[in-house]
Amino acid sequence: MTQKSGITVLGIFVADTAYYADRLPKIAETIMGSDFTLGPGGKGSNQSVAAARAGAEVNFISRLGKDAFGELALSTYAAAGVTPKIIRMDDQPTGAAFIFVNENNGDNAIIVVAGAAGKITTADVEANRDIIESSAVFVTQLEQPVEAARLGLQIAREAGVKTIFNPAPALEFPDDLFGLCDYIAPNEVEAAEIVGFPINSPQDAQRAGDVLLEKGAKAALITLGEDGALYHTSQTSELVPAVKAGTVIDTTGAGDAFIGGFASALSRDMDPLDAVRFGCATAGIAVTRRGTAPAMPTLAEIEAYL
Ligand code: RIB
């Protein structure tokens, strides 16, 4: 059997349109914002860019429209060193996200429309079976159809590839997915949605971690914003502190930075707990910059914090 290497990510690309203001407007209200950015986004795409900048070889399976946003995606992958495994669609636009960023503390709120990537099918995943099977790590989320996520996780699991499932956004998904997860990696909002109780402390996160393990995941990685990330297995439960790399100005890409960094470290056979520390450093740097994919740090920048 050939040596497995690198990462395959299944997910969506969208163009992020980010609006900076001191609060969200009310219904029927218009408020003035202080800034606007347009850049590459989408959780799977951001995770791919984060992992590649953090030193991994990355394949990204997705769909794009034949439009300017689709070209933005391809130029992003060329710059970051991500290998796109993309179907271009004539009849669907590339998706977009509305992102509110609180100009005072970097908090965010998002509406995402998947566009062409919302049409990803299980056939798209099957067509990339070989690259999934030969990867060291497979990563997916819930922004594209869940059947595609399930097939990717199944192919990876059967081939002995480490699986990371980021159940984001917080949508319902079938219970059989838990058993396909080496690592399930929700944030506190997504974890609360799954377990049915709020997560306001590391202790709540540990209880949630227990539930995720009972449901079949081998390990839970619950990100807790400025409280860091909980690494929870049947043998250990460790809260890894967040890395403070500077003033927080935009938290939108934090979760994707964490997952991309973690996946990158895992693909190099790093011990999982050290890989969580690597992910926390990746996220800690990303939140000091504007945007999602454009905020992802390089391997040298991450190593400087470890
Ligand atoms: O996780 C952040 C991402 O979620 C943004 O880039 C936005 O596009 C949404 O997909």
C-alpha cells in the first residue's frame, strides 16, 4: 500500500462580503457601516487555504459557477497552493455570504448561500475516491449536501484515512455520521445544537464531549472562542488555551483556521493534542486580521507562536 499523505477537503467556496458596523440593523432600519471587504470564503475553502498555508498538500473538492467569484476561488487556490478538484457549472452562480463584523470586538454573524457548491453530489465525491483514499486526512462540513459529506467520510474511514467532521452550520444531520468521525469539531453553538443544552463553560463543553463520544465519535474538539478548544476523548479531556497573537479585529475565520491548522498538523503525524495547540495558534493569528481565507497565517508565523 502506498504511503498516505496530505489532506482532502470537501466543502463550499463562496465570496465573503463583510460589513463592519457597531451593531446589526433592526428590520426596516438602515445603518451606516464603517468598512466593507470582498474576499474568498466558505468553510471548506477557508479550511483548505488554512491547511495549505500551514504547510500541508491540500486537494479541495467543490463546485463553482462560471463567473467572477469562481475566478476569485481559482486565483486563491493558485496563490495558496491548494489543488482544486472542481466542477464548473454553466447554470448556477458561485455562492456568496453576508457577514456582519462588529467593529468594536470582531464578533461576527453570517448568512451564507452556497450557490453552485450547494449542488455537490455523491458522484462528485465518488469521482475523487482515489485522492481521498490516498490522503492522510479527510475534512468536511455541512455547507454542502450531507449525503456528499457522508460518502466522503465513509470512503475515508474504510481506507484508514483520519476523518475530521466540522458540523457547521448548525443543521440537523443523520446520527450515523458520528460513527464515521475520528474527530468531530463543532464550535460551542453547533455543539449545543447537537447535545440539546447550552455551552457556557469548559465544564459544559466536557459534558457535551461525553455526549458526542456516546453518539460514536472517537474524539470531540469543541472550540470555545477566547476560552480555547477542548480536546475530549474517552481517555483524556484537555482545555487548550486560546493563543493571543494581538488585537482581535475579525473572528469570522477563526473556526476554519483552527480546523485547517489542526488538519495540517495531523497530516504530518503530530500528536493530536499538539495538533490542537497548532490549530489554536493558527486561529489566534487569523483573528488579528480581516477576512477569512486572506487572514490565514503561514507555517513560519504559526511556528513563531509555539
Ligand atoms: O466559517 C466562516 C465562513 O462561513 C465564511 O467564510 C462564510 O463564507 C461562511 O461559509
